[in-house]
Amino acid sequence: MRTAIRLRDDSPWDRAKVEQIARADIAAFGAGRSEMANAMIEESGIRVRPERNRGRSAGINPSGRFEPLTRHVFDDGWDSLEDLPPFKTEVQVEKPRTIITRNESPDISFDRSINPYRGCEHGCVYCFARPTHAYMGLSPGLDFEAKLFAKLDAAKLLDKELSKKGYKPRTIAIGTNTDPYQPIEKQYRIMREILEVLESRRHPVGIVTKSALVTRDIDILSRMAEQGLAKVALSVTTLDRTIARTMEPRASTPSKRLEAIRQLTEAGIPTSVMVAPIVPGLTDPEIERILDAARAAGAREAGYVILRLPLEVSPIFKDWLLRHYPDRYRHVMSLVRSMRGGKDYDSEWSKRMSGTGPYAWQIGRRFELAAQRLGLNLERRSLRTDLFVPSEAGSEQLVLL
């Protein structure tokens, strides 16, 4: 086994793979629009052997887009690729200076969020947060799922930031980038420490997760919910265990997520379901069934997001689609592009979440009719901000003697 290091403008690639993707793209969209082939030639490495990415969704590990060099592992004739060990989860400690992230996006309902971890072991192949790993000099592919960062001082930083003079409380969203209840949370318990700080300050929080581990913190969340300070959303992409197993390999099974909705609701915690993302041509037939199941479990609110394929997510998702559902590749990508102005992704405000065009309209209308039939979204609960307790330490002044 050897590792080739080349300048990005002279990168090697797996020719058989590129040709396979090119044929699929050309057959579906014409010879002039083989975007995936070009992306693979410029960015991607040789597909990782199945034995090495067992339990992972990504099949490639391309270099980050900010790197001046690309690294590609290839067989040098000694068949030593088989000796490479499987990708194992590695966790490093990250020490940020602040923990609350601010945003001014006009199509997002919150202006601040917290991400206890960087990278996500759930390994959802469609995760729009994958490109953020490039900022760490790592790959948005398998590195995103296996090389994680834990912010162990998150609770202390949060307490410090909430103590700042003039802080104005508004709902903090958690789980909007990477999942706060991914498997390593069982060991590090960063999310629970954050909730303890928020509860002590009576600060509102909204959580989005794909993990049933959220039920571990029902004690804190139920107390906060009694005061109108907490709500939770479970993301359910599919009810098909086969699809979920390959697309979201280390997230809780669909049945576990529905059970989590039931437990949270019974504990008095406002719980909603997010049908997200909807993958056209693959999971969109399940919209009504997911809403039916979530409503039966106790959900009273629901939302949805159309599949997003920004930057490096596009080649990673396409590679997955070719490996697991090659017969659907042309149809799925044709529908995706029909909702994104002929491209894999359109990042324009107000369009990126729901898409445009007839098929996007149809999905939206189906969702609205199903939600209306089930009595979902009849009342949107807002969290309280008037109970916030500022820190006494933040307002103390030294006394001159």
C-alpha cells in the first residue's frame, strides 16, 4: 500500500468509478452535464474498501477543499490494502473560546445555537454539516464520521457567556449542525452538563436529534418544560430499516425514535417530528406514513426539509446512491435537480430548505394536507424568555476600601 500526494490540479482518480458515474449522469442529463464525473476527477479519492468503512455511510474520503494537496491510498501491487484496519472513532478535545454561535440567516427561526461536538458519529450520508470538517484540515467523507471533536468546557463557557452584562435571552437551538446525542455523548455527557446550566438559569432551549439517547435527560427536560423552557424535535427520515441502516448507520432506528417521541410526550415535553431530509424518489413516498406514526406516538407539531447537497456532500451522497441504489440514481438525481434549478444544490435564502418547481410544490402540499388531516401544527408553542436568571457574578462590582 502507498499513499500518493499530488497537487490538486493533477490528482489521480479511480477511473472505473468515474466512468460509472459519468455514464449514469450522461444517460440522465446529457453529455454536457456530467457534473459528478468532473467533481470526482477534481476532488475525490479511490473508494474505500467495504471492510474498512463497515458501519459507516460514506464510501470515499476526499481531501478537504482548502487543502493544497490531495492524498490517495492505492494498491502498489502487494495487496496490502487488505491489511489496513477499519475506520475507528477517534475523539479529540477542542477548546473553543466561546460556545454560542450566532447567525443572521433570514430563513432560520433561531439566532443562536450550540454544538457540543464537531463531526458526527451517526454518519448520515446526506448531512449538510459535512463540509465543516474541511475547516479542520480533514475530509468531509469518512473523517467526518470517525474523527470527532468534543468541547469538554462547553458548560463552563455557556455559564460565562450567559453571565455577560447585557445578555438578552432567546431560545438556544442545539442539534442544528451535528447531533448533541450522538453515541459519544454517553461517555462525555456534555449535553447533560449544558442542560444543567440552562435549567439553573431558566433559559429556553430547543433540541433537534436523531437519537433516542435524548430520553436520558427527561428529568431535566420535563422540569424545564413545566416552565415553558424546553421543546424537542426528533428527525425521522424513513421508517424503512434497510434504508436507515445504510443512510444513517449509527443513528437510532426509526422505531426507537418514535418511542422517544412517545416517552418525551408522556413526560410533558412538547415534542415534534421533523421529516428531514426528504430524499425525492427514495423516501418521499413515506411522508404520510411518518406523520401518521409520529402523531400516534404523541407528536403535535411537524416540519420538513428537502434534501440539501452543498459542496462536498454532493459527491459523497452520489457515491452512496450508486453503491446502494444504482437503479434509482438517475431518477433521484433528476428530481433533485428539478427542485434546484438544474443544479445539485441552490443555496439561495428561502429556497434551500424547500426547493422550487412542481415536484417541490407537490411535496409541500402533501405534507400540509397530511399534517392538517392529523391535526398537527394547530398550535405553535413559543418558549418563555422572561424567567431568565442572570448571574449575580456578572453584575458584581469591586468595593473600594
